[in-house]
Amino acid sequence: MSTAWVNMRAWLLMLPLLIVMVAVIGWPLVDTVRLSFTDAKLVGTSGNFVGIANYVKMLSNTGFQRALVTTTWFAVISVAAEMVVGVAAALLLNQQFHGRAVLRALMILPWALPTVVNATLWRLIYNPEYGALNAALTQIGLLDAYRSWLGEPGTALAALILADTWKNFPLVALIALAALQAVPRDITSAAMVDGAGAWSRFRFVILPYLAGPLMVALVLRTIEAFKVFDIIWVMTRGGPANSTRTLSILVYQEAFSFQRAGSGASLALMVTLMVTVLAVIYAAVIRRTAGAR
């Protein structure tokens, strides 16, 4: 059988998938690019060609700049917290103790919950009138009166980061726990015999085995955190005073609330470009890490 025929058959087998991808991804993307160069509204006229005016307007808009800063803070802090808590949980669950299987199963629950359910639960916890957090903090004397955690610009973003961390750290923990199974027991035992402390064993023996899997988790979580929408929309809708408005929230408001489809499309493409750049950078880092190993 010739190589040309093998290649042709492979393309023929892939053709149905390619058609679906073009229909589901390709055409909407092309239409979004077209819309981004117009002043089209969500309903009504198709709009006039305005060139790069939408992009210039968005990049110079203080609302966009503030949303970019908020998104960056949210992504950096939440992902860092998820990595630390996830690795710590994995190290704990890798130990031998009674009830470990039950605890492993329970740890998956936050991640398994739909994001809308998770966000609703945390809204109840943060409720300024009967929330569990206010009740707990006042009973132990850390608060004199109940606070509106989601209603104050100074605490709303931190409250969202805590909710997102609780939701997603199990993913990091599961990836790290799977990687820990590959660490040879005799190496860690030898390190203990040589007098290496817990931190030294983790840094020089365990961490090299975790580096690759954790980089994958870092990529997944950073991309998801940078385009976060659902948990913030359910809990604060970008408020108060736009203090928790991320880029995805801004895209939704621009395209659907204000019905400016053209500028909304340009903003969506800028967010897509930023996420793509992050993915390319992470992919390069992963290849370099794999090559070094």
C-alpha cells in the first residue's frame, strides 16, 4: 500500500471531524473577526466597517484596563493558592492512615460540584445577615459585627478567590497525588536514613517527579482562571463598583447588556489572544522542562 493512499485514507477518515470543527469553531470565529471591525449592534443593522477603532477604543478604555488588572490578580492569586493547597493535600493523602480512602473521595466533591452550585453555596456562606462565615468569626471574637463580604470592594475579590480556590484545588491535588505514586519508596527512605528533613526530601526527591504534572495543572488552571466568568457572575455580577469585573464579564456586558456586538467581538478576540499567548508560553516551558529531564 502506497504512502499517498495511506495519507489520503487518513484525511478521509478525519473529514467528518474537520467538517464539524469548521462548522462549530471555524465559522463563528471568522464571523467574530468580521464583527470586530464593525460598529454592529446585537440586534438590528449589521453595522458599518470601522477598521481597528473598536480595538483602539478598548485598549484605551479605563474599564478594560481595570478589568485586565482584576483578571490578572484573580488568576495569579487563585492559581498560586490552588497549587499550594493542592500539593499539600496530595502529600497528606499520600500518607498511610485510617480513613484515607474516604478522605480522598470527599476531596473530589468541591471539584465535582457544578460551578453555579458552588457559587450559590459561597454566597450563602458570605451572606451579611445569616452567613456562616460572619457567625463563626463573631462567635470566636474576630468580628464585632456582621460584614457584607461581597458588598465591599475591599473584600469582594478576596472572597471570590477563596471560593474559586476551594472549588478547584482538588484538580491539582489529584494530579499531584497521581504523580506521587511514581516516586520510588526506596529513594525517600534512603533520604530519611541520610538525615534529610521533610523539606529537603520534598525539594530534592519528590518535587522533580511533580514538576511535569504540576506544570500541566498550572497551564490548565491559569487558562481557566484568566477567562473566569461563571463563579463571578453568580456571586457578584462584577460588583460592587466593578471591583470584581473581569475581562469575561466585560465581554458579556459589552456584547449583551449594552448590545454592542462589534466592540464586544473585538474584546472577546483580545481575551482569546491573551489566553493563546499564555498557552504558547506554558507549552514552551513544558517542552523545556521535559527536555531538561
